[in-house]
Amino acid sequence: MPPIVWLVRLLVGAYPRWIGSVPSANQRIYFANHTSHMDTVVLWSALPASLRANTRPVAAKDYWGGGGLRTQIARDELNVVMVDRAREDPEADPLDPLRDALEHGFSLIIFPEGTRSAQPLPGPFKSGLYRLAVEFPQVELIPVYIENLHRSMPKGALLPVPIICTVRFGAPIALREGESKEQFLERARAAVIALAQ
Amino acid sequence: MPLTLHETFFAVLGGLVVLFATATVLGGWLQARTAEPVKLAWIGQLNARIRASWAIVLLFAIAFAAGGGALVLIFAIASFFALREFIALTPTRPSDHRALVLAFYVVIPLQYTLVYTGWYGMYAVLIPVYVFLLLPVVMALGQDVERYLERVAKVQWGLMISVFCVSHAPAIAGLQIPGYEDRSALLLLYFLLVLQLSELLAVIVSAAIGRTPLRSNPNKSREGVLAGGAAATLLGTSLWWMTPFAWWQATLMSAAIVVAGFMGGLVLASIKGNLGAREWYGGVQLSRGVLDRIDALSFAAPVFFHLTWYFFAS
């Protein structure tokens, strides 16, 4: 077990609950609520070791790409797909690195709110999830709710506090025929919120 | 001629290995020949407790090989996981963060360092006095007065139960008793044995004769607890030779351990009911949390420690 997973287990447990789906090697996009910088590592650690190797978290270049230990973990352990939130090159589509990873057969972990929220329940989703759902209809979309992590490391805190947290995986959702972007994104958000109950 | 420490140690551990091995084999045999779901459920309970009993043997094998420091470290780790579970059950707010950092990263290491160095005058008051005064100050600095008293009290309670109380178990092994100086680790083994056997026997008797189930724990009945407690007290009496006590003193001490342990189970069940305990770990065999495993110990350890300290070590 990589040291980072060991550390996450020690601090917050990251116990997986497979409620509507089972661990599977099918290509998947896990989408979750985002309350803490630790979300990325915690969701990844909650997956079985056999799936971790093939699952890449999508993370912001401005936080994870700054160099140092954080970047080393992102690159060597998590195999992160870096996304340019700041849009340095206005011509480039920020989703391109995700498309590239999906085309190579990787599963992805994404946080469709785009930024951390102060509330445990997610705010409105950005459209990236919808666009990926249109372009990659064969990929399963799994809603995930990460419980308690906002208490372990609230926004602005430097040290995580040990608190048991569970990661709940729900039933896959798929784009329905004739469904609009707004309807789909709202349904996806509702699927994450439903797991919080 | 009295046995040396090593001989006593090996004799007791050897006895335990035989006892638990027999119990494990019997439990497995029972499980294999039973088909009724209700009976299977309690046999599963029983076997989980028998497996937990092996932890005592393991603990002392490690302590024997690596010394008293390992004993202290193992209980410190238990405190860490117990407090983690307690805080997860407690509704905390973002402004509690500093107080929690203090509790986990300062109080736990400090308390166990004091226990390791044997500074009785300090580890007996650190959490009930100094942390009790410091914690509300740290929380007040967060300038969040909503449910202030409740939040302070819950973190303080978590520290008392999971750190202060539990740390008194390894402290037993550090007691300086005249005429028993280097053998205090045996006293800790004695304490854990009486406690664990009263648990184990209570579950066995409850399952065998049943009757009135306890409100705090449906796996135990009133009759089972009484019979289990009596049997553990008898056993504690018969093991007087490994303690500094006379046989009748061993009877009273065992009874005190059993009663305090029962009260610990009662109180922890009420706390978990109040906090809306939930099952964190998943799976069948691991579904009992850390707090469930330390409930009896958390009350019995300080009681046994102080009785021994007052009457034999001071």
C-alpha cells in the first residue's frame, strides 16, 4: 500500500460504502462533492487497490502543480490529470486532458462543482460532466458522496484532524434521451445529495 | 520457592494460549455444526470476542519482546482511534478545529509520554485539570459562541474517556509496589484477564440461559452479567498468586474490576445512543467500533489503578 493511502486511512479512515454499485474495472467517471483539498486523495484511497492503478483524479494545476511534495504525490502516486483552471491559453479546451485520459482507457475522479464549497452538500455543477457524458456514452457515471471530510480539514485549516469519514458510491447515472444540459446536471447533483442521507 | 518474573509470565501466557486455543477450536466447531440463523448470530458474536481475547496474548508477547515502551505505545494508538471515533460521532463546527488539533496532536502524545516516564503527579491531573482549563480558552478564541458549552464539554468528555481513562491501563504496569517492584506488568495482565473473561463469560451465559436482555446491550442478559461477573471474580481470586494481593484482597479487586467494567459499558452505550452512533467500518466482523471495545476498560482501568495505588503503592 502506498504511504499516502496508509496515511489517509490512519487519519480519516476513508471507508468505502458501495451502495448502488460494486467495484468494477469498467471504465468510469466518479463525480463527488468537494469540500476539502483532501477529497482527491480520500476518494482515490477508498477504491480497491486493483482499481486505483487505472483511476486518475482530475485536479487543478494551480493547487497540485505548484511543485514540491504535493506535486510529487500528484504525479507519482495519484497520476493526476492536471486541469488549467486559470485558462493560461484561452484557445485550449480545459477538458482536453480529460478526453485524452478517457481515450486511453483510464477512469476519472472529478469534482464537478469546480471548486471547494463550505457546505457538505454540493452546489451547482459545471458543464464539463455533461460534455463528457455526451462524448463518452459508454463510460459509467458514478455519483460519490464524501462524508465528514469538511470537518477534518475546514477551508483555511493547515492540519487535518483525524475524523472517520466514509465514501459512498451510488448507482450509475446516464444521459437520457432528449435531456437538456441543465436537467442532466441537476439530476447528477441530486444523485450525490441523495447519498448524503 | 516463588516463581521468577519470566517463569510466571511464561506460565500465564502458556495457560492463556491453551485456553484461547481451546475456545477458538470449540467456537469453530459450534459454528460448523449449527444451522439455525439465531444461534449462528450469537456464535458469531462469541467467536469475535474469542478472537479479541487473542489480542491480550499478542499484546503481552510484544511487551515481553520489546519492553514497557511498546505497551504504552499500543495503548496510545488505541486512544487515538477511540478519540477519532468519538469526535466523528460528535457534531463539531469549523471553529473547533484548533481545539481538535490540540487534543489529537498535543494531548495524546503528552499524556502517554507522562505515563511512560511514570510522572504520576502529572498524568493524573493533566487532562482533568490543565486541559479542562485550556480547552475552553482555545475554543473561546474561535469567537463562536453557538452551543459553546456543549462543544467544549463533548471534546473534554472524549479526551477523558478515550485518553485519560485508557492511559491508566499501561500506567498499571508502571506502578511501584513494595515487594513487587519489577512485576507490575503482570498486574496489568491480571487486570485485562479478569475484565476480558467477565465480558466473555457474560456473553456465553447470556446466550446459554438468556432471560432478561439488557437495554444497553441486547447481547447480554441480566442473569448472564451476574453469572459472568461472579465467575470472573472467582477466577480473579484464584489468580491471586500473580498479584501483590492476598487471596481475599484479590476477590475484592476482581469484583471492583467487574463492577467498574459493567458501568463503563452502561455509560458508553448511553453516550453512543445520545450521539446517534452509527456503524463506520462496514463488514460483519469489524462492525463493532473501537469505543465498543474499550468501554469496560475505560472505567475499570482508572478504578483498579487508584485502588491499587492507594492501598498498595503509596
